[in-house]
Amino acid sequence: MAKRSLVLAILCVGLWTSASGLSQAVINEAPSSAEQVNPAIEWNRTLLNIVRTPGAQPPTIHSTRNFAILHIAIFEAVNDINKDFKPYASSLPHVSRRASTVAAADQAAHDVLVSLYPSFAASLDSELQADLDRIPYGQDKSDGVEIGKAVAVATLAARSNDGSDLTLPPFTPKTGPGEYQLTPPNFAPADFIQWSQVTPFALRRPNEFRPPPPPSVTSEDYTRSFTEVKDLGFAQSTSRTADQTQIGQFWNGNIQNFWNEITQTAAIQRHLDLARSAHLFALLNITLADTAIAFFEAKYSYTLWRPVTAVQMADIDGNRATVPDTTWLPLSTKTAPDPSYPGAHSAISAAAAQVLQLYLPNRIGFDVTSESLPGVTRHFNSFSDAAEEAGLSRIYAGQHFRFDHVSGKHLGRQVALRIASTTLVPKLNPQFD
């Protein structure tokens, strides 16, 4: 533990000192005309728009993978020129330090997204052209474009056989107490059953931080969590407050999208330049991608039933303290089509908050908007507060037990700490590279 704390202390100091080549003075400078649009933020927004387009995201590919690939490419393109951090994979040889980092980032992002979402090629081409038109013509621009192209090819090649396209037979539920069943009212097939076999971006293996088993369905811990979600998560609950109802609805979406938008807000508020933003978004999305791989590995190892099944089928669990209600449905009506333990929202949110806390002060005020409740904004004074609310929202929505939330938080933090201490770490003397 002491060794890990020392590593993280060095990392945090390195991120905010001139040892990384990125001084505070640089961050606070007014951007040049070529950097009025920060490519790391711009292309993050572009990918968010794509994944929110109905039918655009392949249903068997978890979007965290594509966010990670995009931001690795942007990071590598910028870092190949600045050389402030250790590369994710390998550096391009003989790169000009005068090359345009903006051109490199724009080109790399464009090429990655065109490969991942070819049906959006025309709009992505237009976006790239508009970006490149803002950069003065010259050798530095040309060099940046070539670097971006090469980095995109290398990044995509590195993930070309990562197991994300593996096709497995449909999940077949077991029938015993506590076993995951397809959930009413729509009984959607279990999804991402192959995701536990995807090669991690930075972890050694998918089960590196697998949590211990969930509590037995006859245990006191299970009974407390069962009673809580049955009461608060019920669609017609009279115990859930108006604020808890809004929380349950507010966070009902792809949680990785929320945290990418929160990171945009934080990067803009803190005036992060391109190099800092590229590094932050890459670290964030590598962490979220590996957290998704890790929690799916755990979900399909333990295959715990969801609250809706637990409540409707409580007569078979062997627990005298759990009373069945065959008409019970959650606040969100439908349930996410995968096993309950651990909680995905809690894992992703804890991981994201941990990365952001390592990079920026935790006490930072920001607003969050929702995919599910347009026009509603919630305000937070820290990343950890937002993460806790996002995790608890799944109890209020009737999606998860409290022990799912607790285990997910722990998993996400473990993944984030491991990746932050081993991946994309600052170079102590980048000028001698």
C-alpha cells in the first residue's frame, strides 16, 4: 500500500509540475488561433454525438472501447511530438518537435472515427477539413497530418484482434435461487456476454480485480439490500422522495457518456491545453474501457439475478424475510440486460471520479445534464459526490442492490488506481528524449 501511495504521489506531482513539460503558465496562456478549438474536447463531443445517434453504435461493441481507441490515438499523436509522457504503446521514430500537435490530433481522431463509424465518413471529413483550414499552411502542418495518419493506423491495428468481435452462443439462464434470469417486461437477451474475453487496454487480465462473491440470498446483508431496493426502487414507491425519483431517472443512460461530458466541463474550467486534455481523456477512457471489461467479467462469473427477478421470485430464495411481489417492476420499468453484481454505474463512476481526482482538485463545482431528462441539470461540488449519486441512482431506479453499488465502487477505484500508476505516466526529463 505504501509503495502504491508513493507512486500515485509522484504521478500527481508530475502532472502539475514543470517536470512533465507542462507548466501552469502554459495552461493559463490564451490559446493561439490554431488552438481555439481543443481537438481532444471537440472529437470527444463528436463521438458522443455519434454514439447517441440511434443505430450508430454496433450493439455488440461496448462504446467504452471506441472512446479509448479515439483518445489513445489523440494522445499518441500529440505525445509523439511533445514527448511529455511515456507512450501508450510505442513512439514513431524521427518525429519533428516542430510538427503541429493540433493537426496531428485532428487527423488521428478523424481517421480512427472513420474506421470505426464508416457511415459518418462524409461529416467527419468535413469536420477535419474545417479544423485543418484553421492551421497555417506549412511543413509543420504537413508533418502533423502525417503523424496523425500513422498513429491512427497503429492504434487501430493494436486493437484489431482484441476479442471484441467474438461471437458466443446466447446466454442460457439457470433456474436456481439467485441466478440471473432475463428480466420482465421485455425479457431482452443478455448482452455483452463476450466482453469478459476482450483484451484489456492496461490491466494484466480481465479478472485482475474480480470482487468477492455477492452475499448469499439467505444472508442478512442480502435481506437488507433486498428490502431497500424493493421499497425505494418500485415504480409506484411511496417511500422514494421526489429528489430520489429524479436521481433515479436522471442517470438512466450510458454512464460513460456522462463522465466524458463531465471531463469536458472540467477541462474547460481548468483551461487545460491540448497536451493536458489529450492525456486526461486518454487516461480516463482507458480506465473506463478496462472497468467495463472487469465488471462484465465479474457479472458473468457470478450471474446474480436482478432486483426485479429477486422480488418477483422471492418465494424460491429460501429466505423467510423476503416477501415476493409478482407485479413488482422498477422505476425505469425495463432492466439492463445483464447480471446485477457488481453495479456498472457505480464502477464506471468511481473509476472516472478517481482519475479526475488524481488529475484535478476534487472540490470543483460543475453542472451535469442528462440524456434521459432533457432540460434538467444537477449541480455537484466534487467528482466524488457525482459518482456517489450516480451509483445510488440505480437503487432508486430499481436496477441494483446496495451491495452491487458498494462492490462496483471498489472495483472501479482499484482499476483506476492501477492504471493511473502504470499507464501514460509523465517522463521526468522529456527534454532528453
